Amino acid sequence: MEVRQGEVDRSEGFGERLLGLLLDRALGLPPQLIAPLVAEEVARIGGHEVSILLQDYAQTLLVPLAGRGLVVGGPEPITDSAAGRASLGAKPVEVAMDGGVRLYMPLLDGSDQVGVMAITLDSVDEHDRRLLRRLAALVADMLVTKHSYTDLFFQARRREPMSAAAEMQWSLLPPLAMAVPQVAVAGILEPAYTVAGDSFDYALNDNILHVAVVDAMGHGLDAATMATVAIGAYRHARRSDIDLAEKYVFMNQAIARQFGPDHFVTAQMMHLHITTGHLEWVNAGHPAPLLIRDHRGVRQLESPTTLPAGFGDEQPQVSQFKLKPGDRLLCYTDGVTEERNEQGQSFGEERLIDCVNRLEHDEESGVRGSVRRLSHLLKEEREGRTSDDATLFMIEWTGGAADHLATLD
């Protein structure tokens, strides 16, 4: 098509046609037809043996999604596999093989790693890489969008039966990881298939990162119900644009009114200004967050604490701290440090800090990889015991600006 001087070229190239077909059909596509449509798209650029691998709830395996047109093999470990490297590093991995190249494309929804798409090509060039990178982004968005009204993806990710309480908690969670140029967060729940009273929530509203980590008393459905009310109250208060102290008051009143005087929820609530690193927090009977600087646990951010939500009857004190670029904060629940060994000794904060200091720093996998490795290391140190919920939530602040991302080159 000839383009006259001064006109914008709106002609459709091969790549746009390929991706546009997926976009055009995605709106009304039933979830079970994602697989055959993706397989057909890949075939048009000479690809075959397509697999879609989703992260399991325990974050140890990438498990295959079944579907017409997909190759369904066994699960692949997140550690020590090409698929795992693509997932953790959020970058494509290429493996040469007889007669071709196997590509592992991370499926990213924003910065949350949904899974990996694996494809075999006879050969690969920069045009293939560009198309597959964009195709993987579309597939990830389709999986996230469709998963809200199907159970197919939930079922694929399960490697063992899940309790009703854990079902409630997983349905309540935001994405396990989020990253923008100024800040990144990641969380993990243990035990993945029976967690009950622990939960976390966050939102990035303009330049303020809002975070809450909660631990409801008890076990099973009672604890899960209390945690659900606590997170629901927190979200309602956050979206009402009230200050940090008022958020605590609102959560406290919700727990007290719903469950009476003998029930409580501990909580850590934070505001982080992502351009300045200014941190504010309210500690409602929760373990103090750990400051990690230069990849080492420096100290706990001790502060005046108020009573747990459900017990409080006064305005809490808001504490403040100024982070440095590169600082990390580790929030955790008491199940991490209070687990006891056969001799009755609790794990404790010092061993937690020791585990943090023993972690190998991996720039590529970021906070998501760090939280995952720390969770698995702590479980090993506890000799596999997780008798109470044990939640980790990590924040990394780098500062700076992101306005350049809104400008087209």
C-alpha cells in the first residue's frame, strides 16, 4: 500500500494481523477454547508443541494446562528448569534441541507471573522473538481475564486437595506480585492448601502504596471468615480515602461488631510514598517488620503498638520511617517465628534474620524470587513443620519516576 507524504501508515502487517485475530476473538472466546486458538496462532509462524504451564499454589511447580492443541506433559520444577528460569526471571529462555529451538515465554500480567508458554520452532530470529513476546502478553491477559469466570485454571494449579478455609483466602488475595519502576511487592502463604487466618492486601493509588497484612485468631473456617471481614473492612476504608489511623479504627469496629469481645485480628498497615520513600505504619499487635538493607536484615522496625483489631478502643499511634533506595521491608505473621521444634523451642526472630542473610541475591527474580526462596528455606529450617499459618510479604523500594512510560517514542 502506497502512503502519501504526510499521511499515517495504517496498513496491517503480518504481526498485527496475527495478534489482531487473537484480540478480535478474545472478547467472546469461551475459556476452554484459549488453547486451540493459541496453538493455531503459533502454527502460523511455524511453531508447534505448544504448552501452557501455570504456577501451582505452593510455588514449587509449573503445571501443564490441558486443552485441545496443547502438549500436556508432566509438571516442571520452578527451580532448576528452563521453564522455571523463564518464570522467575520474567524473561524468555531458549533451549537448543535436535531440529529446532524450544522457547519458554513468561506469561506476565503486568508484573505478576501467571506462568510460562513453551513453543518449539525450527529456527528463531528477532521477528519471531518480538511476535512471541507480544503473543505471550496477550495470552497472559486472556488467562487472567477468563479465570474470573471459570474453574479450569484453578483446578490445573492444584497439586493436592484444598481446604474450604484456604479456598476463601486464595479467592481474597490480590496478585501475589506487583512491580512498577519505583516499588515492587510479593507475598506467599503457607501452608498453601490449608491456610486459614492469614491474608494480605495492597493497592497502588497514585504515589501511595497501601499495604495490610493480617492474622486472624484461631484456625479453619472461623479464622478464614474473620480474615475475610478484616480485609473487606480494610479495602472499604482504603477506598473511602481515609487516613491510616482511621483505617485501623474501621477494621477494629468491624471485627468487634461482627465477632464480639473474644475475637481479634492482628494487623500491620502501611502507607509508602513511592517517590520519596516515606513510610507510615500502624502496628496492631503484629510482629514488627524487618528492614533489609544491602541484602542483609538490619533490624526490626519497632514502634508503639496498639491492640489487635477487635480489642482496640483508641486512636493508634502512626509511626514513620524514611527508606533508602534499594531497601526492603519484610512483613510476616507469627506463624513464621513461633513454630516450635521437637524440643519445644520456638524458631524466633534471630533465626529468621539469619535465613534472610543467607539468601543468595538474584537481581533477575526480584522480590518475588526472594520471597519464594525465603519461604522454602524457612520451611526447611523448621524441618517441614507449618502447624500455624506462616505468611511473608516483602516490599522493595527503589524510587524514581515512571512518567516516561506514558510517552510514545
